Amino acid sequence: MKMSFRWFGKGYDHITLEQIRQIPGMEVVVTSLLDIPVGEVWPLERLKALREEVESYGLKLEVIESVNVHEDIKLGLETRDSYIEKYIKTMKNLSQIGVKVICYNFMPAFDWLRTELEYQLEDGSRTMAYRHDFVSKIDPENFAEQFMEQSKDSELPGWEPERLKEISRTIERYKEMTEDKYWKNIKYFLDSIIPSAEECDIKMAIHPDDPPWPVFGLPRVITGRENIRKFLDLNKSRYNGITVCTGSLGANRQNDIPAIIREFGKEGRIHFAHIRNLKFTSDRDFYESAHLSKCGSLDMFEIVKAFYDVGFDGYMRPDHGRMIWGETGRPGYGLYDRALGAVYLQGLWEAIDKMTNEYKLK
């Protein structure tokens, strides 16, 4: 297992590489070029400069999150081939700087969804939360405006201002989209890019839908064990894999996350892991808690043990954290709580490793 940390880049993140490298056990930075419009090629010279910047702090740049998929590809429009061609060019450029994994998603219109970005917990920390009834009743355009106000000028991945401005029109374009057609569009994309992924030695790791159920009438397909199997069967290459996000999959109480890890991990189809905890307040309402098991509703020990048991040697990162100790910044992406999460996850891994090896010696 290689511990990694999400960094949005200089000028987009209040956290510095100097701070990240001081987190014990940190090896890899997961980053992106946020200023490149969706669908455009990521320039090789920019990527080389980014790699040099990361490596100057003794860290590695081996995971990119995200090379976003253009909406025309998801919609299956005639223009999709030109955007797929640009996507492949970006993949080839990333391979030249040593990138091994691309985490992406195929969620329509927008990515993850929360109703509150600064939900206050009893200890005074602030976190992101989700209330399903609120989402069910609100108009998406009004929600987009409220979301931008809550973000306080912080550009959130999947909720970029240019996307939010077009949210109503984008959702309207999906009005006639069936789930079956959406699956066909996913397969078309996979069959187009996976040969290049194999050639470039870059593993593609799709992120689960967050939350894992339909929102605003839009299709959601990467939601649990059955659909993950269906997705992986669309293209059986080992380079077609998944990102296991415990918070996204864990939002559905029916998902057995350790079982999902064991099934797909044994097949070598898990290329990346986002580990975080959440606390249910009802069947579909939750807030994002500290990583520690007793702080939330997920068993972090069993989750990490499942990764260990399948011999996971890929990349893992602490996912969304709370804002603690007076820190301000991009919601979910503070330094302190995620650093605590990284150390906690490594502590679990070390304990499991030592217990396992001691048992073998007896």
C-alpha cells in the first residue's frame, strides 16, 4: 500500500507540498491541472513542470485525479470521438511523466453531492453533510446557487463554477437518457481508451457515484457490488478498474464494503482507494465524520484489513476530512484532519501486518 494525499496545486490549495511531506509515511501526491477546461488536452510541458515541483519535495506524482470526462461523451453525442481523442492524448502525456493511475468518474452533470458544507459537530469541528429530503424537494438550479454561496469562492472538484452555471441546461440534455443507453455510452468510452491505457501502462480507476442513488432524475450506475461487476465486465482488461471510495459506497447501508474489496481486490481490479468514514443520522442522511471507526458508522479496521488480506499494493489516501483547530479552506480538504486520517490508516495497516506475521510464526 502506498499512502497518498490529494493536493489541488499551487494557487488552488491553501496546503503546501512542504506541509504534505511532513505527514509521516506520505509517499505520493494526487493532483491535477484545474485550469484546463474539461475536454482539452493537458499540455506535456505543464505536466513536466508539475512533476518537477512535486518531486522537489521528495514526493512522487503517480496518481492523477481527475481527467474529467466531457459531457458529450457521457451523452453519446456525435462529437464524443473528438473528445475521446483528446482524452487519449492527455493519457499519453501523463504516461510520459510517470503517472500510473487516473481516477475519474462517469457521473452526469456534476460529481458528488452534499447539502451542507459546514455542518457543525458537537466538538466544534465542521464537516460536510447530506440530507436526502432537501435534495428531493429543491430545484437543481437553486441548489447550484446555494452550493456556490456555501463554497465561499473555493472551487470544488466536480462543482466548478462553469459547470454550475449550466446545470439546468445540462440536466435537461439527460431528459431522454435511459440507464441502458448510459451503460452503452460507458462501454463505448472504455473500449475507446483502454487499449491506450494498456499501451501507456496507466490503470483507469472509476470512482463510485456519490451518493450511490439517482439525483435530480439523473442516471447513477456505479453504486454497489452488482453494478461494479457489470462495469468491469464491459471491458475485462486489468487496466479497467475501480477506485473504492468507502464514503461513497458506504452511503448505501446495503453495500458490504469489506466484501466488495475482497471480491474485486483478489481480481486485481482495485487501483485506488479513498478511505473516509461517515455517520448516519437516518437511512439516507449522513455527515462526514473523523476517520476513527467509533466516530462514524463504518468499521475502518475491517475495511483496511480487507485491503491487506487481498495484498493491495496500490494507492490509498485519506478522503474528505473535517475542518478542525480553526482551519479554513476548501470544504472537506483541510490539512489537519486528513493528516490524522493518513496516520490512523497507516497505524491500522501496521498493526494488521504485525499481527498477521506473528500468527504465521506461531
